[in-house]
Amino acid sequence: MSFSFDHLAKAFADQSIALYDFYRTRLEPNMHYHGHRDRPTQKCGIIIGMQGSADFIFNRQRIVHMLPGKTMLGGYNQHLELKTGEEGFDYCLLHYMPLHPEAEGAEQLLAITEFNPIHDAILLTLAEQLQKASAVPGNMGQLEKKSAFYRLLHFVLHAEYHHQNKEIYPIMDETIAYIQTYYMETLTLEDLASRYQMKAKYFSHLFHKYVGTSPIDYLIGYRMDRAHEMLMTGRFTVAEVAQNVGYRDAYYFSRLFKKHKGMPPSKVQM
């Protein structure tokens, strides 16, 4: 099983990770390597294809075809064989493990997840930075390696995020900008969807996939943030703030504000 970039981003944000050795490895052409065929892998890894190609065969069933710019994560407790292509295979590998592999969500870090190839020189630069950081001794070196690892991981997940949403993200970015400009107006889901000749339910599904929340929940959250900024100035009444962020009913606004900010608007202080 593999997981989406969003699930992985949450898992890596929530879990503590131990990092181990970094390897830059060159495998010969047309070779069959079976170092983990009988002995399963003991750690996870982030693998970045640099040159050539190879098939990673897990448990004699799943085949991941690795190419330049392609990244793979996970692979814990797998029987693994490698078959290289005609040019051989050059790749980077950093082993990692969640400190609490039994914790909820950790299975997402152990499973095999492959990403679409990234044809961007930044990936090579980040891999080189990780290699250099891994050679720095001591605790400061460990900190630098972890920082480089998360920069690389963020870049890979962000690239996959845009790849999966390449057809919809211009529309969603425009919708977000529209909400941030006209949040004080009366905006409905139907209004937002009709701007792109979409049905409201489908538009909401796309927005949620891109942003992680519904269009209306995003609108409310944005309004509450702007309301909080106004209240912090101490220059406006609750009723004036409610009106300025799109609510005629100050009581209804106060209920929403308390739900989102954990306190009534009257208790906000500079």
C-alpha cells in the first residue's frame, strides 16, 4: 500500500524520525542484486534516482521502476531484489526509521510509496546538500542532516502535490484569491462554483482535495482571522467587526468566532 502526499506530509510532521547512513551508490549495468532477497530490510529509506534505471522488486511481487528524478520512500521489512538496466543505476539512499513504528500513522512511513519523476535541478542540489550534511560529524552534523532531509522531503511532496493537482490548482488558487478579496461579501458555495461552470458538490470536492478543507470552511476561517486582527486593534465594536467580515448578525458571528478561536470576541485583548 502507498499513501498520498497529504497523508505522508501529516505522518512525517507528527512522527519523530531517526536518520542513519547516507549512501551514493553506482550499480553496474544488466546486473541482478539480491542482498535482501532472503534477509528482509531492517530500515526504511528515501531513494532518489540519479542516472540510469533499475527495477526494485519487493517480496517478488511489487516492481518499482526507478529512473532519474524518481523518488521512493519506505520499504521496511521487505525482501528486496534489484535488476539494473543497460546503463546501470546511480542513486542516493538515506535510511530512516520512525522512533515509534507501532504508533498510529507510522505505518505510512514504513510502506512503499513511489513518486512521479521530478525533472528539476533543485532535486539534485537538495540531494547533494543531504550528502554533504551527512558527512558532518557530531550533534550539529545530525541536526544539519535532519534539516537537509526535511528540505528534500518537502520538495518531493510539494512536487507530487502539484503533479496530482496540475489541472485544478490554477482554479483553486484563483478561488482562494477571490475569497481573500471579497470575504466581506455574501459568498455561497454555489456562487464560487458557478464562476467555473461547475456543480457545487464537485467544486467543493476539488477544493477540499487541494486545500484540505471545504470552500465555506476556508471562507469562515479566513473571516475569523481578519476579525481577530480587527478586534486586536481595540478600535471596533463586535458588531462593527461582524459587519466588516460579512455577518449582519453579531450574535451569530460571536458564536462562530468562539468556535474557531476558543474565546468570545468580547474577550480579545490587544
